[in-house]
Amino acid sequence: MLLTSLIAMVLTLPVGLVPDSEMQSVSGGSFWMGTNRDELEQVAARTRLRGIGPLLNEVPAHEVHVDNFHIDRFAVTNQQFSQFVENNPGWRRDHIDKAMHNGRYLEHWTELGPTGEQLSHPVTFVTWQGAAAYCQWRGKRLPTEAEFEWAAQDGVSRAAYPWGDAEPSDDLVNWGGNNIDTTVAVGSYPPNGRGLYDMAGNVWQFTADPWLGSYAELLEDPAKAKAASSDPNIRRVVRGGSWGANAANLRIRYRDSHRPFDAREMVGFRCAR
């Protein structure tokens, strides 16, 4: 099945553009995306990694340009995603095609949907296709990996984390060091310099981009990435780290991947336009 068919499944007409108050305008620009290999030993030591292996996908640093765009100030919540499901019954847990998820899609909801504190927490147990469909319904799209990295920084410095160069701490981020071991309400921690919340920690966030390995591999064959974008089965880039992340995962330039149909408790998303 074509990717466009998956996303368009039983969608109603978009509800229209979300008011600007829910999104942040980000001026485009050119920046160095990724990390040079000669920096990795220092990064590993600072973040207490045993080796540089997990960091190699950031190599090499390369100049990238992004145009002006808007991005959600917060990750999409359970309450927001429940509105999407209500308006698009084909995305209900009891209606969605079993071939489109791993059996855990929205497993944390009751039959009536999310309840209580869940409403303000970022939605998890969603698939990449579900995330893309939600964004389309809102008149938006998933952010590209470059947009996410550019938005996570302040546009001036080259700090390690969205909040700066200070090491992760319990007052800055929901991460593996504070033993909360689950999501918290969006916006529970200070925003970055662009006014965006939870660009690190709480949940990993899907991006639009297919995962094709390190930047070195991508730069060798840019056409491969374009072709892979239409493959519904290819892994997708996730950014930001989650409630279980270590200090290395929370870094602005850290990148990882996730299977598109694998609904899990630590992966959510936000939209861009």
C-alpha cells in the first residue's frame, strides 16, 4: 500500500490551520548539523558513554539550510490526539488495521479514550503513520530532521542541549536520571530560547525523514533518501530523547530511529508547517 494511502485513511477534511498561538515561528537559516568525528571522544566522556559508537550517526557535521517554518510549541497531547480519533474513526484502536501497528497502538487508553492526567501528557503508543495523519488533519506536517535540530537550538550558540550547556538535571528535563519513569504533562519544564517546550526529554519525537544510517551515508547518496521517503516500512528518524534517556540522548545533535508501525510508550511527536 502506498504511504499516501496509509495517511489518508478515512480522514475527514482538515480542521483548518491551528492558531499561531499554538505554534512558534522559526526563522530559517544555515547551520552546521551534526558533529565532527574528532569531537566524539569529548562528547562521550562528558555524557559518560563507554565509547563513541552511539554517536557515529551524527558524523560528519555538514552545513544545512532551512527555510522559515512554524513548529508546535508543545508535543501533541493525548487530548489532542483523541480529538483526531473522534473525527477519524478509522484511527480508533478497535478500527485500525492490525497490519498497521504492533498490537500496542493506544494501549494506554481506556475504551473511552484518555482520562485524568493522561489528557495533558504527550500522546504515545502511536505509529509514524498515525502521527503523519494527525498533522495532515491539522493542516500541518511532521517536521524534517533538520527543522527539528534547528528549532531545538537557539539559533545563536551551538549549545549541547536545548537549555544550553548545563548538564541535564531534574529541574530542566524529564529524563532517565530523575526516576520518574513515565511521561509528564507537556510544558512541565522551561522552554528553550525559541519558546519551545520539551525539545529534549519526556518523549522521543518522530520526524518526517527516513532513517538511512549516518550522515556520511546520506551525503554519499542524497537521492536514496528522497526515494526512501515514500517507503511505508522504512524506519524514521526520532529526535529529543525521552523520560528514559541518558545525557547523550538528550543532546541537540543526537539522532536515532524507530520502526514506523512500532507503537511504544516513549515515542510521540509534534507538527510543523
